[in-house]
Amino acid sequence: MSDMISSMLWSPYSATESNAAREEMIISRNPNSQLDKNAFLQLLITQMRYQDPLNPVDDKEFLAQMAQFSALEQMQNMNATYAKSQAYSMIGKNIVAETYNSMTYTLEEVRGTVTGVIIKNGEPVLEIGDRDVPVTDVVSVYDPFQMSNIYTSLVTSQNMALIGKFIQAITVDSQFNPTGFVEGRVDSVRFSGGQTVLMVGGKEVYAPEVISISDDLQIIGKPVAYMTPSGDDYAEASGIITDVKFVDKSAYLVVDGKDIKIDMINYISEAFIYIGRQVTYEGATGTVADVVIKDATTFVKVIANDTAELVPFNKVRGTLK
């Protein structure tokens, strides 16, 4: 009884009014991730309405709370404005973001160009292809023009470094069919229509046509053996490679005026590097003595235990001792 009397003496409202007040307070406590000015004022008024009249809150405390909230609100407004400005500045830029995928429940990396910005629930969201990425998920931003300039400068520097080097190149037509072979020292580099053109012995070679770079000639002037059908067997001959040409998309070595068909032109230049060096094949070890062309396939003549054996180059490729 004394507790009930004390409660009635403390509260200026009836039991019914107190219940209504409690319900109002419960209803007003809907979850809200952002506390705006109106919500703060409502809480402040509610606090004033239901304060203990025998021990009221000091008005200075209310003023301090208002000042703190005003400062916080200004800071939030500045942050929101900055976030939007930052998002709009990313339009047209390439970005990398780590964003949460609610479908797979995983953190995914998203890369691409920002095509637009939309505002969702007051927050700026970047449009990247068919994905919406919160600006807060962005981990890096790149200017595509700047990256392009860096790439162009790097490629230009690399191409200029080719001057004095020996290159091999396969020239192609507009349909990318091989039309010729060029091997020689790069005399100069020029630029035409956005393309890098290498001058090799008076011939023009576009940079994408280059297939290898070295400090010396790799095919032209090299001695090579070749085997041609002769009855039920093969006849072996040898000579110096003077040129490489293409006929109906097939490559041929020109050896002392004879055309020797080959299937893999890069195998020829690689195989010459193996001459005089040890290789392994089928568990055996031997020394490469010569490069031989047979049935358009590149072979190496391997000497092991005083016995010579023709081994397809692709079987010993990469096994140098």
C-alpha cells in the first residue's frame, strides 16, 4: 500500500494516463539508424514531459544537449555532402570495390567504370555495369586516361629499347594471314597513326608482329640438315638458311635455293640454342649435335653413348642441363 501511495504521490498523472504515456514511449521507439533533428526534439519533449517534478532536469543541461546535437547535425550534413560530391567525382573513373553480396553471403570484388550515381536511403550508390556499389565500399580509384597515358609511355619506352636488338617478325595482311618473315637488327623506331613501326633492314615491321627478340640472328645464316623422301627411305642433306617465306599460309625455310616446309617456325630458332648442350629424353641424357627437318617437323640429333638418334624437338624442349 505504501508503494502505491508513493507512486501516486511521485507521478502527476493518473494510472490510466501513465499507461498511455508508457505506450506512447514504446511506440516512439521504432528502430531508426539515423537520429534527425525532429526525432531529437521529440525525445527532448518526452523527457521534459515525464521528468520527476520533485527533481527536474536543469535547463542548462537541455541547452548543452541542443548545442551538441546542432554540432553533430552540421557534421552529418557535411559528411553527407562530401560523400555525394565524392561519388559524383568518380563518374567515368575506373574503380575497385569490395562489396557484400546478399545473394551469396560473400564479400566480392567489383571492378569497372562508374557510369552513374544514385541516392538510396540518403546514401550515394555507384552504378557499375549491372551492379550497385555503395561509395563506402570503394577501395581504389583510377583515371582511365591517366592509366592509358602510363601504358602508352611504357610501351613507347619498351619499343625504343628495341633499337640495336635483333627481332623476328611475321608480317600479316588485313585478315591476319601471314605474308612474310623478317629477321634482322632494329635500326630505328617511328610512330604512325598510333602504331609503333620498327625499321629492320629497310623493311617496316609493326610491333605486334614481332615474335622474338635476341642479341643476334636466330635463323638466317644458320646451318640446318633436312631429310627428303627417297624411294622407301630418306635422303639427308644440309645447307645454310637464307630466307623464310610463306606460301598459302605454310612456312618454308629457303636452304640454298630449296624450299623446306616447316610446321612450327619458333621451334627452329629455339632448337638452334640447344646445339652443343645436354638434354634429357625418355630417361636418357645426350648432347644435341644438329637440327634436322623431317616431314615438316623439327628434330634434334642427340648423341648418347656414341649413338645418334633423331628426337622430336618438342620432347626435349625445356630439358636443357
